[in-house]
Amino acid sequence: MSEPTYNSTTERVQTWLDGRTLHIRFNNPARHNALSVDMWEAVPPLLAQAQDDDRVRLVVFSGAGDKAFVSGADITQFEDMRAAKEAVAYYEKMAETTLMGIADFPKPTLACIRGYCIGGGVNVAISCDIRIASTDSVFAIPAARLGLGYRYSAMKNLVDLIGPGAAKDLFFTARRIDATEAKSLGLVSRVCESDALPALLAEYASAMADNAPLTVMAGKAITREILKPSPELDHALCASLIRGCFESADYTEGRTAFMQKRKPVFNGR
């Protein structure tokens, strides 16, 4: 009986199995690997297949080319997919499903970052267990420049990873940081020159292939339990605050200014 193969539902997500490592590569280089709807939707079925595949010990996410890991949302779909209230709800549900699928995947995941890692790219990266990056990588969370709502789960992942102080610094200012600062904040684990990135990735792939998978998966599951939120958490409040951002005039202004390549003027309404 032949081993199952991995087939993506879109050409903008490439996938292949190399030894015990499943590679999932975002392939939209003309737009710096910005995430389109079909790219978001392609990931969950690949992870579902990998979860039951004993050959897979590690899943690696990367971006095609040498310019970007993921540069955010594909703005050509921004107006259609995120302007109307129903479209916002669908887009958010779709992105949440994919990101939580990465975060809850029982086997180790790694983001191999080179170039731009912006917005949704940061969300993908921080949903992974491990992040490595080349020295020419650039990171930013530009939500405050667009007026959009940032999901509770994404903010929790960021705060859990780098702490509330650093998370608020990056989120409130929307500033860009380089790989050195990202490492100092704990946003990435290790940094190397771009030509050394394949060797660093191979080091992780080799370790995951050799180490006991049940021990590794148990460690991941227990860590997830440690980080679970308090029962007093007001999820309804969080959802209401995010919904208010997407329904605001500021979000319309942020989206329009982004499309027109101008500085937005926000009024807090």
C-alpha cells in the first residue's frame, strides 16, 4: 500500500514531505506572500492529514522567495472580504480556524522566517512552537494603523510569548523591528545569516526526527495546559471590543487609506 501524498487545494500554498518534516510554503511572491482566502483555507486539511501521519514529526511554515515570510493580508481581497459585516465575520472565522489549528496541532511546528513578517505573518509565526529567522527579516503588527480589530487569541499568543510590556509596545506603536530586536524580545528563538538558514532549519528537522515523539508531544500539550486562561476571563467583552473596531468609521478610514497609500486620519469613532 502506497504512502499518502500531500496535495494543497491551491497553487499559492506548496507542500511536500522531506523525511519526517512536512513543509507548508506560502507561495504568493508577487505580493510578498500576502495571505489570500484560498491560502488560509488550504492549511487546515494539510494539518489534519499530518496529524494522523506517523511519518511527520515536524511541520515547517515558510514563504516562497527571499523577500517575505508573509507580509499580511492580500489587499486585493481586502475590500471584498473585510468591508461588509458578513465578510468580516467569515474572514475572521477562517483566519481563526487556521491559526488555532496551527496552535493546537499536537506535533511540533516551526516558522522559518526570511524577509517581511508583518500582520498575519506574525500571527502565523506566533501560532507555531518555534521561530527561526534570517538577519534580513522585518517584523511588525500594523493593526493600529488600519483600525482593525486584533483577535483575543492572537493577542494572547503574543502576550504569552513576549510578555505584556513588549506586546503593548509593538501593538500600540505598530513599529517595525529587525531580527536582532525580535530575538531580544523573544519573538524568535534564533537568528542567522540568510545563507545559513537552511542549515539551521535542518538542525531542527534532524532533532525532531531523532527525538521521542510521544515525549515531545506530551511536553507541547502540558505547556498548552499551563497557558490556559483564567476562568474569570470575559470572552464576550473581548469579542465585543473587536467587533466595535471592525464596525467603526476608523476601520473604514484605515482600510481606505491603506488602499490609497496615504496616512489615515482616525477620529476614534
